[in-house]
Amino acid sequence: MKKTARPFILIMCIIAISMLHYLTPLNRPYLHDIYQRLYYLPIILAAFWYGLRGGLACSFIVSIVYAPHLLFQWGGHMTMEMEKYLEILLYNVVGGVTGFLSHRERQRAASLKKSDESLRGSYDRLLVQSEKIRLIEEQLRNSERLSAIGEMSAVLVHEIRNPLTSIRGYAEYIRKAFKPNEKNYEFLTILIKEADRLSTVVTDFLRFSQPVVIRPQPCNVLEELQTIVTLVSLDTGQSRASVILSCESLPITMADNQKLRQAFLNLIQNARQAAGIDGIVTINAFVEQSDNKEFIVIHFDDNGAGVPPEIRDKLFEPFFTTKTDGTGLGLSTTRKTIEGHGGAIDVDAAPVGGARFIVRLPARRTGIEENI
């Protein structure tokens, strides 16, 4: 029921009950007894809708409207109809008590609503804190794994690299004794290539196990992206996927240029491989405001097969890879670099049907934009 209709309903009730009193003959006192009790309906409604003031105001109006009926129609029976005059007093008592109770209930409801809003706010803050704790715990677990990998890699790299270098050197020396068209020459060439591949894996392993040391300096992220796009566009080897950069301007921030360049290059190369021949990789960068902080957000989209939802959580774990010749350290190292800058990286489905890697970096403005 609309609140604007409530006064109209109360007035119509009072008028209707009063007309019944004034139009009903006095020789039917049982009907008048019923009508005078009907006045309680608008009084209680007014008290329920408007509180103490509403209940008292309605009972006062009822008393004024009912008084002429008693004075002029029942005036000669003052002693016999004394209870009718007491009924007017009871109207005001009921209006006051009901209005007071309604007012108290309104205050209680407002207090409960305020408590509910406070609890909801506390719950929302608790969720935020819980998510932060979860992220910190995940980072601690990653740190523990990296610490173990670092200790192990220090031994493995030393034990593998030295004999591997010797194997490759002896293979090159022996290969000189054969002609290129001989089988032994081909076998030794394969041995050298495999040794180079194993050396690359060991290097990646060593790079991943080492802590990320960020050397921040004024960094133009847009220029870094433009440079990388230009370089990869010249590479038409395994993938001829085209790369499109969509961005107008980004703020100068404090970051490690070389490490960000390597992280961006890894993401672009992965996107090109996923897009395949004649595929398209789109890079979209923009500035986003969140929690009174400014972030540089970069989307790396490809139109390849995409990343299945069941492996998205594993994609950044060390040694997890879907490539037959991959080490599973590229995306893990990229995440370490991004998180080392205070940022975050995530993966989602791209609007074009492939995968979207989302990089968020804090825009630490330096105040030196005009000097660059």
C-alpha cells in the first residue's frame, strides 16, 4: 500500500463510521455500541503507521467527530450513557499506548537495521581480509617451494652444466672427423642440439630459482610494449601470428625495464604460439582506478584454442606445461617478475575466443613525466 493513500483511508474510515452514528436512529442502541467500537480501527491503524503522534492525532479527531453525537443526540441521557463519554477517554488512551508501542518498535527496527548494516560492513571487511590472508598464504607456500628449488638448483646446475659443456665440446671435436653427409655427423649434430636444449633448460631452472631483484627506475610501459611488438613482428619463424598494440598513453611509473620487457616478451610469444599461423594477438593497455589506487592494466589476447578452466589455477605453477618441449618455468618466472613489482597476473577467456592474460601493475607516478 502506498504511503500517500494512508491519510485518505483513515479519513474515509472516520467519516463512514460517524455517518453510521448520525444516520442510525437512537432506538437501536446495539448498533451504536458496535459503531463506537469501530472507531478503534482507524486509531490503531494511525498509531501503527505514524507512531505516537499519529495515534494521538487520530484519537483526538475521532473524539471531536463523536462528541456532537453524544451532546446533541444523547444529551438527555447523560447518566445512562456515561460509558459513551468514557469511551472517548479510552480512544485517546488506546491511541497513545498503541502509538507509543509502535514508536518503540520503529526505534528497535531502526536499531536492528543499523546493526545489520554494521554487521554487513564487518562481514565484507572480513571477506577482504580473508582473501588477503589467502593470497599471503599462497605466496608463502610459493616462497617455500622456491626456497627448496633454489637450494636444489644450486647443486644441480653445477653438477649438470660442467659435464654438459664437456659433452658438447667433445661432440663438436669428434664431428670434425666426419663429413656432413655421413650418419655419424648427423648423430653428433643431434647430440649438440640436445645439449644446447638441455643447457637452456638448466639456465631457465637457475633463473627461476633465483630471487627476483627489482631495480626500479622511470619506466615508460607503452614504449616497452611498442619495442617488443616491433621485435616480435620481425620474427616469422615458427609462428606468423600478427601482433596488434591498442593503447594511446600510459603514465610513467617506477619499474625494472629489463625484467618487465622479458615478462611481456614471454607472454607475447606464448600468445603467438597459441594463436598459430595467421592468428592474431591483441595487446590492450589502459589505466584503472581501484581502492583510490591507480593501476596499469594490460590485456594479452589471442584467438587460439584458449585455456581450459580446469588447468587455469595450475598454469602459473612451476614445471606445469602443456607444451611437449616446454619446461613449465616461463609463466612461473613471469608471475614472479610481476609480483616482484607489486602487481598481479591472471588468466581468463578472451572475447575473441582464445586466452586473455591480465597483468596489473601499480602506477607509481614519479612526478618526472614532464622531463622525459
